[in-house]
Amino acid sequence: MTKILFLTNNLSGGGAERVLVNLANCMADDEYDITLRVLTNTGENRKNLSNKVKYEYVFKKNFKGINYLHLLPRKWIYKKVAHGCFDVIVVYLHGVLTKIVSYAPKAQKTVAYLHANMEKSPFIKSFKDKSAIQNCFKSYDRIVSVSREVQNSFTQASGINDKRLVVKYNTFDVDKIKALACEPINIKFAEKHGISICTVGKLETVKGHKRLLSVMKRLITNGMAAQLTIVGDGPLKSELQEYINDNNLHNYVSLVGFDTNPYKYVAKSDLFVCSSFSEGFSSVVAESLILGVPVVTTDCAGMREMLGDNNEYGAVVNNDEDSLYQGIFDMIANSDKLEHYRKAAQQRGKFFEPQQTVGAVEKMLEEILNEQ
């Protein structure tokens, strides 16, 4: 049985962590010996991990300086993090673990995943120059990007462009997503206002929630009937709530906080909106398609791969507030367009069936193990 070690920082409520759990669960069902080891023993997604997956942690909790662990003696920190005998070690989320596993013995097969635009990534900016990036990644057998745009950004940032670079799309538990989508929700607005819009994500600057609120204000001012539900928590929560209060949007916008089941909100919405400034491959956009919900998104990495270069499966707009406003306005104003994209979303959702995505990862691992 092939023994695989997945390494990541933790199993928090983020999209990458959710996708890793899906992948590990599916591979364990395919009779791989899977160990998922986290740097810190934290995160809501642990409860979703199959009992067929061995769960381990390096440290009980987070601590100051954790992102500088790679500066400790190389052999010691590598053994601390990657101890055990494994056929392949997969660093699933780029960061300090990527640097530590670059110290692996030459015979050890290793894979590094990339989940974001690397030209903008703090991880890449932590290297002094391209040669330092190249030195870190030279030992990896594969460098996996979750979208073509992530791969292209990594090549631009690192100068690496060889056969080790591959794209593997995220894995989703389609049956579970659809089952959870049926759970009831309890959101009470003062009045019902037309089209229901949903967005899901951590309340931080990169997700663009503030400009989405500005868009909502413009829509309401211009007489468009719409309500927005924002699922997520984060450092900007109080600032966003203040904006809602100051602009009298409380009848139109609801901050519901973090929920382990965002799908019940998405499925009951007429439209899903991603307002991000940057993404790697948005899990929640893919999940919206799986649920057959139309999507309007800003142009970030991976969006055109999901929604089509010519907006076949959803509306990809320029990454600015005016374009986002117009994209949402057009959906609200044109019921035929909204219905067209509902059907298109249902069709595209089939692309994310796990048989395809998990099979592609397993084939890659087999190729690595067969290489001399």
C-alpha cells in the first residue's frame, strides 16, 4: 500500500483546508495509506476527516515565530515535521512547510502545492531573489498549481518552467455538499427585497467585501431589489458592520458570521458573488456551480478555467468596483440571463466530480514513484 503524508499548517475553515480533507478522505477510500499531519492542532475541518485517515500534529497550538521554523537546524526541524517512512510527502499549502520539506533527503519523493497568485504571495516575497526560490523548489518532484493562472504566476515569480510544473484541480465532496445544502437557515430581514445574493469568505481585505457593500449601496440607491448575505468571520467584521449601519443597509445586508455549513446559504440564493481582489482557485465558486447557483465574480486566478474564457458558465467581470456593480446589476435586471446561468452552472458543476480530480492526483503520484 502506498504511504502518503499530507502536510499543512492546520485544518481551519478555509477553502484549501476543506479541499485537502476531501482529497485525503477520497484517497483513503481508494486504499492508500494516508497520514494528514498539521503544524498546529487547530481547525474546524478536522471533524470532517475520515477515520481512515491518520491525523497527527507537530505542535498543540500556534505560537509566535512559527513562520520562521525553517531557520532552525535543517536536519532537526525536518525530522520534527516530516518524521516517518512515506513513499511521497505532499506539502499541501505553500509556506514555511514548503521550505522545511525542501530539506528532505534526495531519495524522498516530495510534492509542493501552490494555492494563490505567486507574484502577490507573501510566501514568495519572503525569498530574497529568484535564485533563492529556485533553490527551495529544486528538490521537489512535482510543483502543483491549483489553476493555470497560479502556475503562470509562479513561473513569472520564480523563473521555474519545467516538466515538474503541473495543474491539478481541487477535490470536492459533491454528495456531502448537496446534502448539507438542504439544511434550513434562519436569516430574518425586516422585509423581503428581490434577488438574494450570497458571498462566503474570511472577512479580510483581499476578499473585497467592502467594495461589495459599496456595490450594494449603489444597487439599492438605484432602485434594484436585492439582499446580500455574507458568510464568514475575520478582522474586518466590525468595520463592515459599521459601514452597514452608517449607510442604512441593515434591511439589505446580513453578516451571519462563520458557519461550518456555508452551502445552505449558497443553495438558497439566487446569485453567488465573489468580490475578491485575488484568488488561487476559489473553492466556494466551484461549490456554487456544484449547487447550480449562478455566479458573478471578479477576474481572479482560476475563474476563467471554471466559468469559461467567454463567460460560458458564469459572469467574470473586470477586477474593479464599477465592473462588479454592472455584472450584478445585469443579473438582477435580466431574469432570462439569471436563468441561463443557472442552467449553465448545473452543467459545469459536473466537472468537479471527485472521480476526475482524485484520479488525476493519484496518477501523478504513480508517475512520481515510477521515476528513477
